[in-house]
Amino acid sequence: MPAETADGAIAAPAETAVETRGLEPVPDGERTGRVRELVPTWVAANISVLLLTMGAGLVILNGLNIWQVLVVAIAAPVISYGLVGLISIAGKRGGAPGMALSRAVFGQRGNLFPGALIWVARWGWETINAVSGAYAVLTVLDLLFGIRSNTPLIILTLLLFVGCTFVVSGLGINALRVCSTWSTYLFGGFSVLVLGYLLFTTEWSAVFDKPAGSTAMMIAGIGTIAAGGISWVPSGPDFTRYLPRTASSRGMVGATIGGAGVVVLPMVLMGAVMAVGTPDLATAQDPVSFIGELLPIWLAVPYLLIALIGMLLINSMSMYSAGFTAQTLGIKVPRAWAVSVNAVISLVFGFLLMVVATSFFGSFISFLTLLAVAFSAWIGVFGVDMLRRRTYDGAALLDTTPTSAYWYRGGFAWQAMTAWALALVTGLLFTKVDWFSGPLASTWIGQNGLGWVTGIVTSGVLYAVLPRTAPVEPTPVPAEGGAPVGTLSN
């Protein structure tokens, strides 16, 4: 019978169909993953019709032309998923989830603060995807059977979507790998069909005649599209901890950017093109039903169903990581059950967004902006720490008592905490959304939507210059295959 760790994780002797491993590092002998598996993983993380809506927003709200949208669609995934790929390297080094490895940086108690903020931010991301999935179901029901949306049906579709998400994320990494691979093929095929349809039905003169927008709006657009990728940065190690230590770091970064970019680029461009025929797309309360208006039913229905699977996978991946984050916060239940907390929260918030909120897109963009700032402070600190560190003490990661090598002073690494807190405040000073405006939001940095960049730079620089207190690292012991634990090969 597997034993339960102090963090509520189940120690599994080997990888099974249903993943039972929690925060504990993956032994070298069980690291059977391959770098190329990251491509479908990050393809699946971006299969969302929201990218179409965001592409339309670049044209309608930001005032960009198609060439500026192209720049945004290329730059955003390179920047954001480049960060995801770089931080993912910590996963193969430590074999543990990202927020568990974060304990080595912030201290056992200190990690609770960024961990709690990231966990709460995931509620919003999962809510947005749950709502998008529910809208996709409602649109299909309307197209096929003429069933109009109503409050009981909204509740039912949310329950079905979140329930399926809970099942897939609870099964763990193997289920996510299989689902990601097949959804990649299906969504790719139908996206080609949609692209072909648009090529022959779009009024291209209206697309290419649109004048260029301001550089500030283009830079801000990059930040908006990149925010989705930035939200995955702390989760990167969750999907690379099964890779062997000898896995290519360059290959990991390339696979991550490539997997995301192959979806983000065409989807954002398609949304920009669709905006010509549906100018109210970016301001619609329902961000999905426009597909039924623009595409014939024989193409719209299967495309929406495949996109529905994609959005389910995005939420499953997010809840998979959220389960680890919940465990790092001291919720002493197995990872699969820790996921249920986020499932319930996304149900409640999803209902409020679909029934009470008046503007889906405005709420979505505001959320993305704040999300990027919230995650950026952690990214700067963790990233600089990665440049200094090559090993993680697995036992110390799980030891939440003063005997842990990562206890530091009272459970806090004050250098990391100081850099993180000051960067978080600094990023918010330059940020403006519908319901919040920082005092420096009118500056060049704020007008270009670079509050999140300020957060990364501030936290990274501060953490780099503050004096470092090194933990007491244990002497490496021979691992399976004769290699010392903690050694790294890039």
C-alpha cells in the first residue's frame, strides 16, 4: 500500500496509468519522458477560441493592421513560452513540480506567499476557460437543435465541463499526454479547413487597407497575448519533471516555443481576419457564438467540438498544476483531490461571469493584465536563482520543519521575499485595467502595457544584488545508473 507523505502526496513506486505521485521528486529510474512530448503539451495548452477573440481585439480595440498583428502573433509566444521553456529546465534538474522547487528559493514558509497568489490567479484562468467551454457547448446546441441559452442550461454545461476537467486532471500526466497528442492532430486538421474557408470568403481588400495603429498599442498587444503564456511559467517544471537529467535544455525551450507558436500565430491572425466580417466580435458578451455566424454549420460544429476538447485540456493542465500548488500551501490531501478545490471555485466564478458580468472581453483582458503582473515577480526571482543553482535537495523540499535545508531564517529567505514583494508593487504601479489604475500607468511604461516586464526586471535585479544565504546542501549520493544525485548535463 503506498504511503502518504507529510504533504498529503502519495509516494508511488512506479509510474502508472493514474498518476499518484505528489510533490516528491521523480526518481531517475522513472524519468521516461521525451523532449518531443512537450510539443503536443504546449499545443494543447493553447487550443482555445479565445485566441480568435484576442486577435480580433488587436484590430478593433488596439487599432492594429494585419502586419502589426503578425508581429504581435510572432513575438508574444516567443517571449512568453521562451520563459516557460527556460523555467522548465528546473523540472529536469529537481524532478519536482515548480511550486515545490520554489521552496528552495523562498523558504518553506516564504513560498506560501507567492504560492497563494499564483493559486488564486489560477482560479481566474480556470474560470475563463470553463466559461469558454460552456459557451462552446451552448453554441453547438443552438446550431444543431435550436436550443437557446438559459440559466439552468448554463449551470448544467458548466457542471459537465468542470466535471470532465476534474477527471482528466485527476488522472495525471499520462492522461494529459495522450489527450494532448490526439487533440493536436484533430485541432490542427480542422484549423486548416477553417483557414482555407477564410481564404476564399474574406474581403481581403478591407483586411490589407486598414491603416497601421500606434507602436504603443502594438507593444501592449504583445503583452496581452503573452500573458496567457506567462501564466504557465510556474507550471513549466510540472511537465518536465519526468524528463531525464540528460535531456537537452535547448531542445526543451525550442519544443515549448514551437508547440505554442504553431497554434498562437495562426489563431491570432485568423481572429484579426474574422474581425473584418464581425466588428463587434471583441466586445461580445459571448466570445464563442460568432463562429456559428461566420462558418457554415458543417465546419462550425466539429471545429467547436474540437476546440471544446482543447479548452478542457487547458483547464485540466491548469488544475493539474493547481493541485501541486495547493499541496505546497499545506492542504494535506492527494494531488487528485486537491484539484477538486479549484473545480468548485471555477464553477462558482464561472456562473457569476456568465450570468452576472456585463462584458466578458473587458473582464478577460483586465484579468490577463493583472495575471501577468502577479506572475512576473515570481519569474524574476526564480529565474535568477536558476542561474546560480544546479541541484535541488529532494528531502529538504518535502521537509517543512526547521530541520529543512530550505528553512533559512524562520522559514523565510528574506532576499527572495523582499525582491518578490517590491517587484509586485512596482508592476502594479505601472498597470491599468478596467477597475484599477496604478499611479504610474500614464507613463511610457504604463501606456505600453509593460508593467509585467517591470515586475520581472525589478525582482530579478533585486534578487541578484541582495546578499545570498546558501542552504546547507547534502553530499550527493549515487543514484540509479551510477550518476550522482543532483548532477546536471545540459
